[in-house]
Amino acid sequence: MSNANDKKNTPGARELTVMARRLVTDQNTLTLATADGGTAWAAPVYYVFVKSAFYFLSSPDSRHITEALQNGQAAGSVHAAASTWQEIKGLQMNGEIRAVKPGLEAVQVLRAYLKKYPFTTDFFKDNQSLDLDTFAKRFGVKLYGFMPSLVYYLDNQIRFAFREEVTL
């Protein structure tokens, strides 16, 4: 049961946004959830966060991609590792997934992806152009963006079951 002190000690909207963005920056894995009829599916992907969207590489034939594109919706979560209930913090989101076509957006995202995951270059020859076509040929993947339309930040360090809507 919450009391007046709980509300008084709750961070404001700006501080919660900073905390949520820090979590996004510190983590690497976005779990995407989709559904087809009565069957749900979850898939973890490495992501990079650019301009309020989570970008990732996936096979166009993967279940999470086909279901998300067919249904026009997906859910996502990002969370930090926690060994006690007090340490649980993360994001719960819903939104949509869309394919990213070659162009300026793709270039910016791939640069950010390679910076966040420098080991990615180990899969390619030296001086090889690292663009969408190169990734597609090497791994059979395309670039996608998860655009959240609703984001909740949850943090048990603030108080048990704390959850507040934020804008990323």
C-alpha cells in the first residue's frame, strides 16, 4: 500500500526519462513479442537506440518479423540483470516494427550499431563495405526498427511495483 511519502519520493517525469534512457543505453538486448492468433512468441535481439526507435538486424523470414509485419503490432521489453526483486528495472513497450530501407537512416543506424557492437566487423573482410546489402548477403538479414508508441519504465528501487509511462 502506498502512502504520501511514496509519491513525494517519486522522481519527476524528466528524471524518469533520463533513467529510462540510461537503461536503454546500458543494455544490449530487446525482447520482442508478437502473436499470431492464440499463440504468442518472444525473440531477443541486439539493438541500437537511435532517435526514439530500437533498430536491429533479423531474418525477414523469422517468426517475430513475419508476425509483426502481418499484424502491424509488437511488444518489447528491455531490462537490466537483477538478482533480487529490489533490483528489477526495465521498460515495457508496445508499438510497431517496420523494415528500414537503404538511405540516410540506414547509414546512421548501421554506424551506431557498429560502434555499439564493434565485434560485428570480425565477420567481414578488411575494407569491405558494411552496408545493408553486405549484411543481407553475409547473414540473410535486413534492418528493422521497433517504434514504441507506449513505454512504461518500471523500477523496484523506487518502490515495489513502480511503473510510470515515459517518453523516450
